[in-house]
Amino acid sequence: MITLSGITYSYPNIKSINFKDLTIKSDENWLVLGNSGSGKTTLLNILTGLLKPSSGTVIINQQDVYQLNGNDLDKWRAKNLGIVFQKSYLIPSLTVSENLLVAQKFAKLKEDKRRILEVLEQLQIIDKLNHYPKQLSVGQLQRVSIARAVLNKPKYIIADEPTSSLDDENAEAVLNLFIKQAAVNHAGLIIATHDKRVKDCFQNTYQI
Amino acid sequence: MTIVEISLKALKAKKLSSFLSVLLVAFGMAIITTLILVSHQLTQKLERNAAYVDAVVGAKGSPLQLILSSVYFIDFPTGNIPLKEFEEIQKNRMVKMAVPIALGDSYEGYRIVGTQPSFLKLHQLELATGKLWSKNFEVIIGADVAKAKNIKLGALIYGSHGLTSGAEVHEEHAYQVVGILKKQNTSADQLVLTQLSSIWAMHSHENIVEEEQDITSILIQYRSPVSTVLFPKMVNEQTNLQAASPAIESARLFSLVGIGFDVLHYFAILIIVIAAISVFITLFSSLKERKYDLAVLRILGASKQQLFFMMLIEGIILTFIGALFGLVAGHILVDVLGSLDGESQILFSGFMFLKGEIYVIVAGVMLGIIASIIPAVHVYRYDIAKILNN
């Protein structure tokens, strides 16, 4: 369960943003809606322990996130959260499968090639296994970064605008994968977007 | 997938700049390695050759030249001295052993030395096969001569006038090889030894009578170390000859050559510093595009320390490989130098490994750490939220 309470954040010289309190149960799917610049990314950063809020607490599965420091926070995040950014941020010197192996390594999990193939299969990108990131299209890169986020079966899958660079067909496939993976792993799903196509698939929405 | 593997793949992805860094490190390290090997072998060779010779007496001239020609057999002799001087010197009570040598002829670039059996005793040479000469025109040859020219016992060889090959050949008299010396790793390996009268007889058409029998120099071994000061003084003051000490002259030689060594040494250090800067620039400039990937590694659970080491390892890999290549290149260079200059009596070998070379590797690793510490600290301090928000 995720509980956000009393969260505010102020960037220098800008009026501070107040976020409504929010409780997300471990198997719920949530959509964070808001226009560009409204603070969606800020909220996700606060949620994932990347950006300390000016005030308020973030508690995820009984853990007060901002009570963790340094390496403990990095480790906790790697074990509990699967994060997809707006850009794919894959390591260019490693192939698709090596990028996923690295994700297993740093989360201190055993190398599991079968799991990697399984995830790539579900994302229909298995044929790019041994390709380097620069050989892939933007949409393919996005799917690899989603594969990396769900690879280690996190408690929550958190994505920032995951469908903005995909066409209708792929956007739907990706959303279905997010929802399916969240269900399979009993993980919560939080997607921030302004993409109208996404809206219908979610019961819970959080408007900023 | 270990951190080292990730580092290696990152370096592989920027082949050109990695190659440049490795090349620079290798170049600097190769010069250092060459200097270490050459100066060690030079010192060793000089010391081994002069091990049993306390002084050399010869015609007046450059003392260094006298030592080089009579002990190391590399320079031309200073001039001739009459044989009777040898008999005088031999009687001196400070002298334990005096060995006359007569130079002038050579066989295919190897010097023919007219001497007495005491030459073998002085230099502690032993025969591998055959026997000592018993009459004129019988020679014993050094191990290298036998090997290089594939000479067996009983073979006939022709000397030529002068100390370099290709000069006028004494065709009227052949030398017969009666003995081959054991390998000594000194200049003796490259000599052809015979008795004094062979040399005189070879030039007999010049009608040399007994009074004019000349030698080149006399090798001296003292009875006691006290003579180190007294004997040269005596020779220089009371005779027309000079006495030179191999120890002093080779030290003087080294101080002359040493300047060249120092210059090369500083040059190598300069190249290594440039190499370190190149490694630094390679790593630091790559951070601009890599910072997002490195920040994402933190999201995936990598610690600050792991990223710090990843950068350090990238630097160390570059300089370590460079140092290894430099070491190998240095050995090859020394071996090529040794095989090129066949006429010189100081042959270098690349197939020799010294303890000092471990420091080349250690220096390589240190260099990598120094070059990558700033990029590593930079990565350690990344504010990942700020990087990923952009």
C-alpha cells in the first residue's frame, strides 16, 4: 500500500505545489492525470524516492521512503519499484539482453535468461535480443525499457508518459502489458499521462 | 554481467579514443621498459667483463679508449707498446697477474686476440671442447663465434687485417680452431684467442725482429686493493705508459651516457602524463552522454560506490592494457636493438625479465586511478533525480 499525505513541493521562485493525499492498494491500477507542467513528473519523483518533498510523508508497504538514505534507498527502490521514464535510457554499449542482465545484477538477483526471454516475448521484441539500442526505433526502445521495469517483478510499476511515443496499436499493447504484468505479479500500477487514449482502461484516476 | 564487463563494453563502444589512450600509455611504458632493460644489461655486461681486471696498462691516450678496447673489445686500441714493458710490469711486486694482449686482426668482425694462457685464467674461462693452442696459428674461439659461424674443432678460419670485417684477408695463413670456450656472457664469447707469436708471425712479412715485438696492452690483477691508488700513479709517473681502471672508466662512461638516459626518461614521463590526460578526457567527455545511463543504473539498484568503481575500472583497464603492451613492446625493441648491432660486443636480449618491470605494471594501474578519480568522484556525486528530470 502506498500512502501519500500532506505532500508539498516548491521549486525555487515558483509557487509551491500541494498534492492531494492518496492511498493506493497493492493491486490497484491508477492513472495520474494532468496537463504538461502540472507536476505529474514531480509527483512520480517524490513517490519513487528520487525527490524529497518540502513537506509530507511517502509510505510504501510500511516503509517511510524518506527515512531511507543513500544506498539503502537505491536498494529498496530497485527491489520494490519498476520505473519507466519518458526516455528509454538504455546503456548504448550493451545489447538489449545485456541491458536486462544489468537490471538483474544491480537488483542483486540471479541471472535469469528465461525470465528475460519471457518478458521480451510478451513485449514482442524478442527478435531484437542481441541488437544494440541505436539499432532500435523509439517505440522499440520504449518497449525494452518497459521490459526492464517489469523484469524483476516489482511491487509497484510506475511509468511516466509510457505511451506518448507509441502508435495506437502499440500504445494499447503496451498498456495491456502494463495491466497484465501488474496483475500477474500482484503489483500496483501507477501511470502518469496526458494521453487521452489511456483513460478508459483505468478505474482510479488522480487529477492534479 | 559484472562491473568489469560493463566497463569493458563501455570502452569497446568508444574504440578510437580508447585506442589512443592505450597507445599513449604503451608508448611511454615501452620507453621506460627499454631504459630499464638496456641500463641493467649494460651495467651487468660492463661489470662482468671487468670483474677480474683491476687495471689496464697501455700506450698513452684516452684511458676510456684503453679500457673499451682491452676489456670490452669495442673501441680501437690506443697504440702499441713493446713486449719488454710487459716483462717489466710483470716483475712489479704489486702485480699478482699480468696478461698481455695484442689486437689488430679480426675474423668476420670477431676480434682476434693474441695473448697468453693466463688470459683464460684471469677471466676464469673454461674450454667447452678441445684444447689450448700449442703452436702458432692455433686458436680457441668464443661460444658465440662458434655458434654464429657454425665452426667445429679443426676448422680453418682466415683472419683479416683491421678490426672490422671486409678488410684485407690474410690468405697466406689460416688459423686452425683447436678449442671452443664455454659460454660466459661476456665479451670473451665473441673473441678468437691465439698466442702472441701467431699475431707476430701473421705479419712476419713486415720483418719484425724480436726487439720490435709489440703488444697492445696489459691486463693487471693486483695483489692487494692498496695498489688501486699506488700502481696507476707509479705507471703514469715512471713510464711512458698509462694505467687505467675499468671501474673508474666505466663509471665515467655511464655518467656520459647517463645524460641521454635521463633525457629519454623525462621524455617517457612526459608521454605518460599526456596519456593520463588523454584517459581523463576520454572518460570525462563521455560522461556528458552517459550520465543518463549511469543515473538509470542507480535506479536499477547500483550504489554510488559501484558507479565510482566502474569509472575507476575503466581508467585502470586502459592504462593496464597500455602498460602490458608497453612492456611487450619494450622487450621486442631491446631484442631488435640487440640483433641489429652485430658488430658491437654488447648484445642486448629482450628475453630477460627484471623485478623492476613489476613497477611498470603497478605504475600503469596507479596512472589509471589518477586519471579516472575525478570522473569517478563526479559520477559518485550525481543527483539522479535532476539528471532524469531533464
